Amino acid sequence: MNRYVKFIITVLIMTAIVLVAQPAAALTYDDIAIGSQSVRYVDPEVDSETNLITFRDAWLSANAWVGWLDPTDGTLVTETGKDFWLDSQLSPINELQDNGPEWMRHNGIPTVIYTRQEGKYLERMYLWSTATGQSTPVIPGTDYVIRSHFDGSNSANGPGKVLYRRRTSPLASWQVYWLDLSNPTQEFQIPDVELDVSLPTWIDDDAILYSRYEGSTIQLVLYDTATHLETVLTGDGGHKLGAYAWNAPEIGGELLYMAAVKTGSDPYPREVRVYQIVEGAAVSFTTLTIPPEAGTHVNISSPEPFVYQGASYISLALFNNNKTEGSIWVFGLPIERGGTPPPPQRVDDPNLVALKLDPESYVTDSGAFVYYYYNPPGLVLLRRCVFQPADL
């Protein structure tokens, strides 16, 4: 071996040693505060199509607001985000089933559904239209039945539908109902819905996905609003909570179903299962588990799916057993059933130690953003994170 070749080999070896010795680059997180500290951003919900965010400004008696989002960077267009005032005296949030304002579609128009406190006990649902800037009651007149919204459907054309709970007095048990806004005085009850953490959700315009006990296990059930028939989708172990369905690019736009799952003696869900319907039966598409780097953040809350750049993702919050701190993550799916999912990505800043709540996604042509809020004493603050899928 001549001296030139020896020299080249020596240089390559030394370069490799230097590269190995370099410390790993620190992870960076594009997680910033948005909004004003003078405003409480409780339970925000984002509508990606209109670049709008809705929220309430208190846990108890609150105002409802809608604000503009900048689709280029995900920030609020105005300092406070209080661009449209919807109403006052929103019902207090004091139970897991209480909801802040939610987006829906009614006759193709983006609409906010919310619940207002009227009198000491009466709760009444309202719709605020982006077309008129006005609010109208869901059910005309006042019959003194207590009704509190869950969610509304996204009807591209024609009237929307509303999911809600109702009771005839403050001492009565809540029951789950739905109605069609084309005939809002006709109400339909869905029996035996399990409301511990899990709220029913709409699938398109005509189906409702919810959880209920089948024997000793909470399973996913599909309810058809046209036929009023119910189909039990799952039959595996573990309690399924917080269910959603979405049109997944991984299977050509067909529906995938997901739920957080609580097993054994776990106090909270610690995995997310995704199901595909194959020949009329729900089969496992994938199971998403908490990564070791989450540390003590071993419990799952608020998982919700979104689609970005032709792939499905699930945003969720993780929190510790004491519910004193948490983190915000985005989980990806495998490209096919049974495949290996990509590693989950943390999107919040770890230097901010707090219990971080209810992540919401916002997808635009410029990127994907995830919002969360947290509440230091006397405040409810809003943050915006950038999500960029890692190269596999």
C-alpha cells in the first residue's frame, strides 16, 4: 500500500472518529405562545377550511368568540383572537361531558354550536352562523328541558344534525339524543351510551360512533340515523374511549376507526387502537403505544385524527399519574394494515412544564399546526406548535 493510500485511509478514519464523537444535535420545537394573557382560551376548536378558531373565555359563565387564524404560520390575526362575539352566559364547564363551542356545517355553512345557561338550571343550545353573524336556538321556544350539546354533523348540503345530552330536571340522569335541524322538535334517544371520557361523534351526516358496555367491556358501536339500527364494531379486550372515524389515505379514502384504550388496572388509556372494517368486521389496522422518551407521561387524553400531505396522523396529549404535567405528540400510521408505524413526534416545548390540554390540529397549504392550552393560576394560555413529519 503506497503512502498516498495510507494517508487517505487515515483521513477517513479520523473524520469518522470526529463525527462519532460529536454530541447529538438538540431537538428544536416550534412551540410559541399566541393570543393575549388577558384572555382565557378555554377549549378552543379550529376549522381548517375557514381559518377560524372558536373558544370560550372562562370555565364558568363565559362568552363565546370566533377569531381569524393566519394560514401561513398558524398565529392569530389579531392580538386577542376576539374578532366575533357570539354570546354570553355559556354553561359552566364542570363535568367531563361539558363542551365548549364546536364547529359543524348546516346547509353547507360553517356554524358554531354552543350551550347557554338560561336561568338557574336551564341549558339551551344555539347555532351561530358565519353567513349571518347571528345566533338562533336549536329548538325554537322554551320547554324547560335541559339540553347540552356534544357535537354537530358536517353537512355539505342540507340541514345538519346535532348530538347532545338532555334531562328533564337537575335531579334526573342525563340521556343522549340526536336531532335533524330540518325538524328540530323531533328528538331521538340513543340508549346506553358510555359517557365516561368518551363522547359520541359524527361520521359524515348519517352515522354516530360511540362507546357502550357489551358485557364487561366498553366497545365501539355504530348507530345509523336513517334506520336507527346499531352495529357493535369491536369485540376485543380493553375499554374503548374517545372514538373517531375518518377517511384515511392509507386505505384509499375508506374509513378507519380509532379509540384510546384502557386495559387492566390502568387508571387511564395507555394506547390507541386503529381499526379497519374488513368483510363487515373490525380488524386491527395498528396499535399505537407510548414511546419510552415520554418518561412519566404515560396516560393518553384527547386523541384526534387529521390528514396531512396524504397521510393520517393522530394528535394527543400525554400526562403523568398526578395530572401535574404533560406533553403534546403526533403519532403516524403505517402505510398498510399490520405495518410498522413511524416513531411518534413530540411537538410541544419540553422546557414549559405544565399540564397541557386538548390538542387541536389545523392543516393549511403552508403546513400543519397543533394547538393546546394550559392554565397557570388565574390564566388559560394558548400555544401553537408546528408539526413537520420526520423523514423515515
